Amino acid sequence: MELQAHLTANEQLTVQCMNHLEKRTFMQLHRLGIEPGSVITIVRRYPFHGPVIIEFDHQQLGVRDNVLQTLIGG
């Protein structure tokens, strides 16, 4: 999966799906309070399929672009 090119910094997205994440990734995000319906903000995208920095509840974290794609239902 490739992160959609139209996603930009400061864009707010709603988490749609977490069912297809690895169990460990799901648990880590769930502990942070991220679940379907949560609103996250893209802070920064790194090139070459690098991590994407997202913000949720005044916390910033890096996730793989394919994890973000799964979260937003792509």
C-alpha cells in the first residue's frame, strides 16, 4: 500500500478501520486512545515511504505509511 499523494501536513483525518493492523500495532495505538472515529492530524510526511508523523490528543508519533493508509480506510 502506498500513502495517497494528496495527503498533506496539517490535514485532519478520521480513523476508519483498525481491523487489518498487526496485533501489536493495534494494541499500541489503542493504548494511546486511537480507535475508529478518532481524529488525527498529519504533522509531516517523510519521502521514500518513510514514516508519517501524526498527532492525536496533543501527542505526536511516527507510523509507517501503510499503517496510516489502513487507519484511514485506504
